[in-house]
Amino acid sequence: MPPRIQWTTRKDRISVADVAALFRNADWARERTRSEIRRMLKHTDILVMARSGRKPVGFARVITDKTFRAFVEDVIVAPEMRRQGLGRLMIEQAEMLVKKLGIPRMELTSTQTHFWKRLGYRRKTNSTCMVKYLIPVISPPPLRGRTKVGGSRRPPNLLSNR
């Protein structure tokens, strides 16, 4: 039976030490210092921490512009908890929080496209960025195309029908 997972999204309950412990398991984050992690946590909009008992087993963070998009910055799962759905659950939790803010989409860059595609994310044309619309829109903005020089290509106001 898998361990019971406890969730928190409250910044005051996510410690620098817990995040540092998880980052030690990732080549891309291993060198981050506690000072850098502290500053990162302070300036991140959405944090999700998963614990098994008192042990941190997963962490995700998302930054936003608070209007149009949210960007997944980090997702890490402890080695012993991988391939059990924890990453998916953390992203679903983050998506729920992004939706509550009224932000219509989440974006990310990743080489793990198979994982993200299973969660509904799609690659933007000619880009490593992937996007998933969390709030239905009548007509999502084009993900590719050209505009003539001097032409207007303002993004639509996705929140105007509220």
C-alpha cells in the first residue's frame, strides 16, 4: 500500500530544508543553495508540497503573471515515489489553484513530453514550450502564424466574458 500523502500549498509550511532535500535528487537542481531556495520560495506564486508522514516526497512550483498565464518552473518527486502518479497529482493540484486565480493557461518547457501530453499539454508549434488551457475559451489565441510588419497582433482578452 502506498504511503498516505499530505498536501500543503501554504508558503509558511514549506521549508527551505524540505525543498533542498528534494532538490538533491535532481541533477538540474542539486547545486541550488539554501539562500537561493529561500528567495525562490518567497517569489513563487504557487507551491505544492507532498509529504509522506513528515518526509517531503514531492514539490512543484508555478509562477504567474496573475492575468494570462502560469508557468511551471519545477516539478520533482523523490526517487522512491516516482511512477506512482505523484507528479500528476501535484500538477492537478497546481492547475486547480491556477484556475481559482482565473488564469486561463499553464505553460512549461520540458524534455519529458510524454508525461505532459498524458496530462493534456500540447507542444506549441516550433517551440519547446507546451501549453494547456485550464479555463475554456471561445477561441484560444493562435499558437502559430505570422503577422505583417506593422500589423497588430494583440492577444485576445480571455477574461472579458466573465
